[in-house]
Amino acid sequence: MRARFILGEIVTGLWRNIAMVISVVIVTAVSLTFVGTGMLMQKQIMDMKSTLVEQAQVTIYLCSPHSTTASCAGGAATDAQIASVRDALEGEVLAPYISSYSERSQDQALEIYQEQFAGEGFVSNFTAEDMPVSFHITLDDADDSAAVVEFFQGRDGVDEVTDLLSAFAPFIDVLNQSTLFALGLAGLMLVAALLLVATTIRMSVAGRRREIAIMRLVGASNVFIRAPFLLEGAVAAIIGGLIASGMLWVGLHYIVSGWLAPTLGEQLITVGPADLIWAAPILVGLGAVLSVASSVVSLNRYLKV
């Protein structure tokens, strides 16, 4: 009987302040969408850094017949120059930095090139002799990549030395800045949502003062009187959290999985709709907790029982 009464009071309260409730739902949905975006972007950043660290962080491309750098003035790298790079990688000077390395021959490079550009007419114009020999290095500490790059850069027979983490650093910086922006905007929107919840509770209390007075006269407990007001805000916030989860699913499905992952590579872009399995409950729970907390503060101020 009590549960039915409380449920009836929740529906009545929501209907009486329907315009304010809709505002709470919209603002909560938008703010939680930004919170979820920030969470997923941070996960993507951590996954990306982990992927890049696990892969070869530094790649040494030796001269090919088509290289134009000053260190390749003599043409394609000779067997002696290739052996010199190999010996340096196995030497004592770089031993504290290098965890492992692999060597990619010209035939292997051609095979990978043909796979990447399969179906393109120009692929048949290249042979193994056109491809560079390369060394792919995994470091003990990714922060030491600059020292390894500097060691080989400009060496005779070396065309280019690339640092994978540095190459993706601008993209990671953009993600970090976007995460901060999303979380900052989410914070402002959450404050607005909490203020709307407080205002909605105040209006509900004002509209039901007579009912509250009667319940106090018949001996209703504080919890029984406050429960409908607390649950009103929680229901609105939960609806907002579900809408936010739906908006994130649309973005993850159509933008991330449908466009970004095929463009940059599915190995690099790891977030997707499946991440909502853990993100959606967090958003819904966060919305409900903040709403209930705002309602408690508002009730302590406007409802003296």
C-alpha cells in the first residue's frame, strides 16, 4: 500500500511540473553525454598509448633506390650499411634502451605494400628492389625513443627514423584537450541540472504543502514524506542517463565504428558501442546519485519535517 502511494505521488509530482521535469531530463542527458564522451575518450587514449608501446616504437628505414636524403647519396643501402645498423642494435651502447627488434627484408616490405594497396594499378610497377630494408624497435621505456632516433638519424645508409609515439602525439594531444573540454562542459551542465532538480523539488514541495501537513498530522515518518520527492528527481535523472547512453551509442556506431575506425585502423581505434556495457550503468548511476544528493539538500532547506 505504501509503495503504491509513493508511486502515485511520484507520478503526480512529475506531471505537475512536467515542463521543469523535461528541462531536467534534457540538461541531464546533455551533461551525461559529455561525461560519457570524456570517459570513452580517456579509455581510447590509454588503449592507444598501450598499443603504441606494445608495437615497435621506433622504425629505421634504410635507403632505397628512390631515397633523396643526403645520407642516401650513394643509392640503396649496402649490405655493409645494413650490417652496421644491425650491429648497433645489438651493441652495448643501445642495450639499456632496446627490448627487442625485428628486421623486415625487401621481400617482406613488398608483400606488405601489396596488401595495403591491393587493387591499385601502380602496385605492379614496384619490385622488391624498390622497397627499403627496415628495422622495427621495441624499447624498454618509450620515453627513450628520442635518444634512439638521434643515434641513427643521418647515418650513412639510413633514409628515415620514425618515432611512432611522436607521430601520434598530436592526435593524442587533441584527444586529451577534447577530453578536458568535454568534462569541463559536462561539469557546467551538471551544475545546471542539479539546480533544476532543486528548483523542481521546491516547486513540488510548494504545491503539496497541504498534503505534507496532513501526513505529518497522521504520524507519517520523515522518510515516507521525503521519498516521493527524492524519487522524482532520480527518475528524471535516470531517464536523462538512458537518453545520454542512446546518444553515445549513435555516435559510437556511426561516427567511431562506421568512419573513424576504418580510416585510422581498428587496431588503433578500440572504443565502440560495446563499451556502453560498462559506461551506460555508470552514467545512469551518476545521474541518479547526483539528483538524489541535490534533492536531499533541497528538501533540508525547503521541507522542515
